[in-house]
Amino acid sequence: MSTTASTATEAGASDRAGASRRKGTFYRGDPGMWSWVLHRITGVLTFFFLFVHVLDTALVRVSPNTYDQVIETYKTPIVNLLEVGLVGAVLYHALNGIRVMLVDFWEKGPKYQKPMLWTIAVIWVAVMLPGAFFMMKRTVETLFGGN
């Protein structure tokens, strides 16, 4: 094979990659990329929560007093805020997981993946706003006075 042909092929591939980056299809802030990143982050966060949950529940058998102390720390406002974040992470991960399955297994899934992404965003907000309100209500009343 001549060096001219291989150089031309390499140049063409390089130009296509550059054009791809310039057009925004190389995942530079595309909502699909952020969906992918958030899906991985929420999966890892959920895994670590489950790991900690198994450990703190195991304390019941080892030391019931220590278990009671740990559970008492879970009643703080900071942990309540973390719980809201956990619910948000699990909800997003579940909704996006359904979207990913539809994209993978539904023949029209790839065509509708962007509208499905925005649909799960709307559902997530619609569920999280009232959910966060009711989860944080007791903590806010305790901190700032109330009934």
C-alpha cells in the first residue's frame, strides 16, 4: 500500500473526528452525556447507601446500644437533607434506567430517546418537589419553629 493512500485515509479520519467535535456530537455538554454521567453517579451513590445501610443494620446483632446511637444521628437535619438527595438519586436512576431499557429494547427507542430524557426530567421534578417538601417539613418546623 502506498504512503499516500494511508496518509489520505488518516487525514480523512482526523477531519471527520474534528468535524464531529465541532458539531457537538462528541459529547461536549449534550444532555445525553449528562444523563449518562448522572446515571453512573446515582448508581454509585445508591450502592454506597445500601452498603452503609447493611452495616448499620448489622449493628443490631453486634451492639444494640451502638445501633441506637447510630439511628439517633440519622434524625439530624443534615441527614434529612441527605435522605432527600438519596430519594432524588434513586428516583432519577430508576426513571433513567427505564429510559435506557426502552432505548435498548424498543425498536423506536433510539428515535425517541431525547424526548424520553426530557419526559423523565419532568417526572423527576414533579415527584421530587412535593416529596422534598414533605420530607423536609418536620426538619424545617423543628429548626425554625412551627406546630
